[in-house]
Amino acid sequence: MDNSAGLFEQLQQRLACASEPLEVLNQFEAELLYAFPAEATSVVELVASWGHRLGVLTREDIDGFV
């Protein structure tokens, strides 16, 4: 991961040029889980929240998931 930009900014940049935003979101989550395995619950919640905030996930997508 590129540490020069914040994680949210990195995700925004990746999504800006993505043809499959959900795949980008899943890959980003996988990278964070690999880097921070002890924080798995927080990572999943954070990525779901950011995915919703950025319009990749709908509220229905994350209901019952987080």
C-alpha cells in the first residue's frame, strides 16, 4: 500500500479509475486484513462504511453484514 496518501484517499483514487468498484473494494479490504489481521473486525466495518460513503455499497448491502 502507498503510505504517502491516507487510506481513504487511496481508496478514492483506486475507485476513480475502476471499472469494477466492488472488486476494488474487496481487494482493498483484503490488503488491510493482511496488514492488520488483529484488527479484522474494525477493518471490515471501516471498509464497509467507506464503501457506503463512496457509493459502492448501498445500505441494504451492509445491513446484517456489519
